[in-house]
Amino acid sequence: METMETVLDKAGRVELPRDVREELGLKPGAVFRVKASARGITLRLVSGRTRLVKKGSVWVIRGALACKPEELIDSHLRDREERDRQVLGMGI
């Protein structure tokens, strides 16, 4: 991605160029962490990214689901049944 310029408006807002928003898949309401230093300003996307965190000995995904929990469970069960049929030689 090339370097682009943008302008601070009277209300203190900075608009991210369309190319940047599209490439990163940013939508209205995206949340950023802002860090200011002597070298400049850094924006880090907070929402919209899935993060793995370790809880005990298990890695857990933190973030928004792309579907309803019921749909995720149904999909998992269908995948498991298909795998079982293949392993047991029952075809699909």
C-alpha cells in the first residue's frame, strides 16, 4: 500500500482514504486504539479482528462470530457426521 495524505477537519476528524478502508475491510463503527508519540500518531484496529487468547491449556477465539452460534454448531455436527461416514466406509 502506498503512502497517502489526508486532512484533519475543524472537528478533529481524519478521513481514511477509500483505498485503505476497502483493502482493510473497514466499515463504519470500526474501533481503533490511538497512540501519540513524538514521532507521530499510530492507529491500531481494535474491533473486526479475531484474536486468540489462551485460557488454561486451551486457545480460545475472541471476537465476533460470522454466524449465529446455532449455525456454527449445526455446521460442526454435519462436518463430523460426514467425516464419520468416510472413516467407516459408508460413503457420503
